[in-house]
Amino acid sequence: MTAMEIAAQAVGFLALGANIASFHFRKYRRIVLMQMLSSVLFTLHFLMLRSAGQGAAVTAGVLNALSLLRNGLLLATEKRRTARGTALIAGGFSLAVIAVGLWTWSSWVSLLFIIAMVLVTVSMSIRQPNRLRLLMMAAAPFAFSYDLLIGSIGGSINEAISFLSALIAFLRARNAPEPDGCNS
């Protein structure tokens, strides 16, 4: 393994930590902020993997950068956004994920990450934390398969642990009243 690959994998593990932590916040705003940190780190991770010779990693790198913009817009409009506005953001960014995913397409493997990111995009527009967690869990098998196929150790572990972490948080919060999604 080259120095670049080792560095890329280390950044992937940092992103893994931020992503797992996000599932354990009870409030929407905190979940989204931790997801944004994870997006920054995963963008760097996948682009470093691409520089190390894994060309297929470009799809995940660029789509993680796009998710950072999506989450920033969701937070910026959080308090004044209507249900229709939320649906427009989710729909617009889902279309952008598909377009950018096709633009960065390297093989059928790219499709796995495109599907995962559309599911995550829809989930991030849901203000009820447990419903958000459910859709993120649905995205995990697609992202896990992608990560495994392109050699992202941190990404693969992230998806497996994130799925279990989200499941635990979902089950733990299942009987507790959910806080208002507008508060941090």
C-alpha cells in the first residue's frame, strides 16, 4: 500500500467517526452538522483514493462534496422552510446526484453510490430523526457494496457500523418522543 493509500484510508476512518457520531444526536440540526463534517472528510478520502489510482472513487468524492452543499442548504433554510420547499430541495438535489453521478460514471459500480446518495438525500430532508435514520439504513447496503468494490476500507466499515449504529439509535428512540426537528 502506498503512502497516499494509507493517508486516504486514515482520512476515511476519521470520516467514519463523524458519521457514526451523527446518529446519536437527538436533534435534526446536530445530525446534519455531523453529516456535513463526515461529507468533507469522505470527499477528501475518495479523492485521495482516486489520486492513488482508484479511478472509480471519483463518483463518491464528487457526490460527497455535493452532499455538503445539500446539507448546508437544508440547515440554512431549516427554520423557514416549508414542506414544499423541503420537497423541492430533496428533488432538486436528487436530480443533481443523478446528473453528477452520470457525469463521473466510471462503471456500473458508480450506480451503487448514486442510488445510496439519492436515498441519503431524501433522508436528510426528513426532519423526524427516526425516519431519517430508516432511510439512511436503506442506503447503507448500496454504499457498502460500492466501498467494498473500490477498496475503501473506512467507507466499508463506515457503512456496516453506521447501519448498526443507526439501527441501535432508532430502536433506542423508538418509544421516546422525538424532539422538535427545528431545534438544535
